[in-house]
Amino acid sequence: MSEAGPLVSLAGVERLYGEGGGAVRALAGVDLDIASGSFVAIMGPSGSGKSTAMNIIGCLDRPTRGTYRFAGVDVTGLDRDQRARLRRSYLGFVFQGYNLLARTTALENVELPLIYRGLPRGQRRQRAAEAIRLVGLEGREHHTPAQLSGGQQQRVAIARAIVTEPLLLLADEPTGNLDTARSHEIMDLLTGLNRERGLTVVMVTHEPDMAAYASRSIRFVDGHVAGDETRRAT
Amino acid sequence: MLWETVKLAMLSIRRNVLRSVLTLLGIVIGVAAVIAMVTIGSGTSQKVQDDLSKLGSNMLIVRPGQNTFGPPTVSEARSFKERDVAILRSQLSGVRAMAPSASKTTTVVFGALNDQATVTGSDTGFFTVQDWTFAAGRPFGEAEVRAGAAVCVIGETIRSTLFGGIDPIGQRLRTGGFDCQVVGLLEAKGQSAFGTDQDNTVIMPLRTFQRRLAGSTRIANIYISVANREDVPRVQADTERILRELRRVAPGAEDNFTVRDMTQIASTLAATSTVMTALLGAVAAVSLLVGGIGIMNIMLVSVTERTREIGIRLAIGALGRQVLTQFLVEAIVLALFGGVIGIAVGLGLAGMAAFGMAIPFAADPRIVALAFVFSGLIGVIFGFFPARRAARLDPIEALRHE
Ligand SMILES: Nc1ncnc2c1ncn2[C@@H]1O[C@H](COP(=O)(O)OP(=O)(O)OP(=O)(O)O)[C@@H](O)[C@H]1O
Ligand SMILES: [Mg+2]
């Protein structure tokens, strides 16, 4: 893994859904580099390919054409299990709909990725509790999603994403289901993780207010990168 | 990891208790049927074996006529004479003991109490051929047999109904108008294979019986105890040959007597229960198949319902095989749960049957273990397809699933 190069590097990435004439070109040749430690916001109209790009960056999906290098390693052709191992070691996901396991406590939800990594129970408990403290949910460890507000659930999801200490956090519309005040709290949390822990964050959002937290803003239109601006540190 | 998976499986079963229990009905019925039938079956055959061994081992019973087996009775066909017994005694080899006998059901009286009992006249060999042991006193001896002495040996039922707390040895028991002195008390045997109380018996020398009770010299049965099991067929054939001669049965004509091998009857009864076992086994197999399909169905429903959960697990880095293991373990735990309930129900039924039918409760730990393992196996077989379906889900599609 090279220190100098970009953490994420997409080159000529295309993603087609379906075959032949009726195929949908969700991504139509995307070239994109994301440096380690940056906080990137992806914006663009609905259907412009933002989620598709996130799935590929998150190794949940593979490009139809083009190459994807993660931390300098070509991961384009990895199989299912190899991508799963990559995800659980280096990637964290936060979704619009929180996607916590129902009827499962916050602590157990946060522990889940560590279970799949085969960590012993004691270590898991400790790390999960620490991640929950980090997102400001101390005391709510034993609450189930149904007993938590939307903002709290999203915090649990963030704790679950960072408990493995990933290199990259991917958040697809993390504030899409939250009110403004709660959205800003989540953004503060992500900004803190980015600044204090050097966690690279890539976030899709429709709201310019939220995108303003990022240091770089990328605009997707029709499966292309149509705009890319980097702000000076505020 | 495995323990986590098992806990997870139990959790998801607990969330849907009613559904899980209904799903398991097939396995419960199948396993319960197997356990109940095997346990009742071996209890029954154990009972039959016990009963027949109480009759005496390697025993041939010779009777006049061609009647089917049942409690020994004096047949209307020509009975045996002492000469027949004497000739059999001198000509047969490999015989451990032989005893002629005749019986009669009559009233026996002691003091103010009386009872109906089977009174049998025989000789000293009788106790050997029927494997009687003595609780007190002694058998009557050769001299007493020859003399036709007024002595008798009584069974446990007679002692308890007529003598109560009194020691019967040396007492005088009145039967058929004469008194005999009780010289021995037999150890209790319980019910016979034919449901009669074997202990409600008085045994006296044959001559005494013939003179004082029967008023005739007829012999109803001859018991022959063969020394070695493998000699039984030969002794049986020899007995038949000798008796045909003695009783002047024309060549080609049917025997006017029966020589029955009691051990053979035991195996006939055992064979009957094998047929029953096979039949019930088929019923159980069908139930288990239905149970397996039930498990497969519920697991498929579960995979569909939990598509989103599977998507989450896959997204955060679960390997396909970890998801497969989870669902497979869930199916196995579900099936084992059904198996355990089935075993409990089966043993319960067998216990009630054992109580009701007065047979021993013959629970076999090996069969229980086998049923347990087998139900787990059903979980594996029928859980595999749904589990593989879960493992092969596409994480993105699964996450989008509502
Ligand atoms: N599984 C799929 N099968 C077929 N077409 C798909 C599939 N997923 C996405 N698409 C198509 O690809 C294009 C890009 O979709 P994508 O979800 O990436 O858009 P998006 O930018 O995330 O939109 P939104 O802002 O609404 O979330 C759309 O036209 C969509 O219809
Ligand atoms: Mg989207």
C-alpha cells in the first residue's frame, strides 16, 4: 500500500445495467482520485450515478469497464469473498436508512463487523463500547433501534462503520432521513472523525448545507463527473 | 463464532415461537413416532421374552391332540400314560429334565379362607423344566412321588391369599377333599405370556393328584427341557417319532399330539413385532420428510423476510460462507429443537403405554441419541438450499429490499 498515491482511484469506470440496446449506463467513464484524509461530498441530480459510484468505491459492486485501485491495489477483478474481506478490513458504510439489525442492541449492532473478523468477545465488547462513546451514545448501549431516535440510530450506524478502524467511510445520504438540527450534529460527528482521526470520508448528499462541511465537492451528471471543487480549509 | 451463531439462531427462533413450533410439528411427530414405537416395541418383546423364559428354557411341551398353544389343558384327545413317559425317558438323549403333568382348577382351603387355584400333579423334574426356584422349604422328593404322598408346594399367590402372615411350611392345605402338607413355597414369577397368574398354583406329586383329585391316570402334558439349544430340533423330532410309534399313528396320518418348541414361539412373536416396527417406521419416515420440507419452507420464508438483514451482514463484511453457516445452524437448531420435543413426547407416550400395557419401559439411549442426530441431519439437508440462497444474495440488491 503506497502512502503517497490516492486512496481511491477510478479510471474510465463504466457501469452498465442490463444488456444490448436497452442497457442503462449508470456510470459513463468516471475518472476520479480521492486523497487519503480528505472529506468529499458527492452531489448531483437523482439518477446521475452517485450511489452506483459509491457501491463501486465501497467494493459492493464491480465496474463493467475501467479499473479501480484502492490504496494503490487494483481491486477491479476481486471475487465476492475477497471484496468482503476488503470491506470488513478497510471500509465502513453508513446508509440513508441506518440499516441496523432490528431487535438487536446498539452494542451488538456495533459488534457485528468484529464478529465477522473473528475477534474474541472481550475485545469486541471493549472496542464496540469505545466506538459508541465516540459517537456520543454512552448509556444507550443496550437500547434497540426501536428505542432510539433517527439521529441516534445514525450514530450507532456510524459507530458500526468506524469500529473496525477503516481507511474509508462511505456515507450515502446519511442525513437524508433527519431534520436539520440532527443533520448538523451528524455532520459535526463526521467532520470530527475526519479531522481528529484522519478518516477519509466520502458522502453523497442532496443538501448544499451538508456538502459545505466537506473539503471537496464533486458533482455527478448523467454518469459523468461534471464538477469538482476543492475548498481551502475553513 | 459457532456459539455466537447458535445464539443468533436461537434468538431468531424465539422471535417467531409460534411459527417455529408449527413448522416443527412434522419433525416432532416423526421423532415421537419413532421413539414411542421403538421403546414400546422393545418393551413388548422384552416382556414376551421374559414371560417365555419364565416358562423354562429350551423347553418342549408335548400335548395330546392338535390344539394351538394356550394354557395347558386336558385335551379330549387320548392323553399320555406313564408308560409313554418312561419310554421317552429311556430313549431320548440330551434331555436335562422331563416332567409329566396334569392340572385342574379347583378350590383350595386353609382355615376359613379359600381360593380357586390351578393344582398340578407332576414329578421332581417339574421344578427344573419350568425354572422354578424356592422361596422357602423344599420340592417334594423321589420317594414322595413314588408313594403318592400328600405333600404339596404352593405359589406366592396362594401364600398371600390364604396364609397371610402365617408361615405356610408344614401347614395343611385342603384341596379336593384331602389335606396335603405344604413342604415348599415357590418364588413369584408373575403373569404368564398368556396373561394367567403363574403363582396361583399348587403342585403335588403326580400320583397324589391322579388318585386324590383327578381320579384318573391321564397325563395332560409332558415337559421336556433340552440341555443344549442346538439339540432342541433333534429332540423334538425324536419325540415325535417315538410318540407316533407308541400311539400307533399310521404313516402319512396327522399326529394326534403336538410337540411345541417354546423358544420358536418366542421368535414368532418377535417377528410379528418386526413387521409392526417396519410399518410404523414408514409412517415416521413420511412424517420426517414432511417435517424436513416444513423446515425448508420456513427457512426460505425467513431468508426472504430477512433479505435486508442479510444485505447488512454482507455489506459489513460477512463472507458468503459465514451467512451460509448462520442459516444452516438456524435450520439445525430448529430441527434439533423439534427432535428434542419429539423425543420427550415419544418417551412420554411410551411411558404411558408401558404403564397401561404393563410392559417394561425400555427407553434405549442409543435410539434417543440416534433420533437427536437424525433430526439435526434433517436440518442440514433441508436447511442447505435456503442457506445457500441467503449466502448468494447480492448485497446491494439485498440492502434495497423492503
Ligand atoms: N440495479 C439496477 N438495475 C438497473 N438500473 C439501475 C440499477 N441501479 C441503478 N440503476 C440505474 O442507474 C442510474 C443511476 O442510479 P443511482 O442509484 O446511482 O443514482 P443516484 O445518483 O444515486 O440517484 P439518487 O440521488 O436518486 O439516489 C439510474 O438511472 C438508475 O435507474
Ligand atoms: Mg442514490
